[in-house]
Amino acid sequence: MASDGGEKPQITVLIPVHNQWPPTLNCLRSLVVAANGTRFEVIVGDDASSDDTTQLERQIPWLRIGDANNLVR
């Protein structure tokens, strides 16, 4: 299960991305399905995407996004 900040995650997953919104969303969905009760956090390292990748954290509140200007939000 994705960590909502209440409990410390057991694992951290870092996903580097650039303009690959659909595959990134599919990856996030797969993580949720595969977690099997494991607490995890996801940090997306965005390399100046110009597509909907930048909107992922609005759609997925437990997601953290980092970029060149801001390591993690």
C-alpha cells in the first residue's frame, strides 16, 4: 500500500521519467497491485517533462515528484 505519510514506508521506489505519462501511470498502478500490503513510497524524478507527467501528483496524492529545481516536493 502506498504510504500516506502516517507510517514510515518499508521501501522507496524511484522512477526517472521524461514525457512518458501513460507508461508512468501504468507503472504506478502496477506498484499498487503488486505491493501486497507492503508500505512504500514513490518518488518520480521528472526530467523537465512537457506532457501530463507534471500533473501526476494532483491525481495521486501519495506521489512525490522531484525535478532539477526541487529534489522532492
